[in-house]
Amino acid sequence: MHAVSLPECELGRTAMKDLLPMQPKDVLETFAAIGDLMRDTGFVQSNPIEQGVRNCVACYRDYFKV
């Protein structure tokens, strides 16, 4: 729900949510192992998700002039 709340805050609107019970193949947690990717590409994430969502919303608004 944190990922849904971030654009809600940036847009000043509440998302329409259809909360359903767990569905087949849903998972409670995932554990991404990105060490190989970072080693191979040299990429290291430096921005928190909040900043990324803020930038994405700003880019969208600028592109679509809204």
C-alpha cells in the first residue's frame, strides 16, 4: 500500500482500489538479489522511491501539460 500511497500524495487524489483476497500466485514477500546486476553494470540506486515517484509525476504533468 506504500507504493500506492506515494502517487496519491503527489497527485492529491485517492486511488480507486479494489482490494481482493490473496489470489493464486500472489506472494507475501519477495527478495530481490541485485548484487550481480550492480556488479555487472556499476549501477547503484541512490534515490528513494519517494523521490522517484515525485519525479515521475512531475515528468508526466510536464509532458501532458496537466
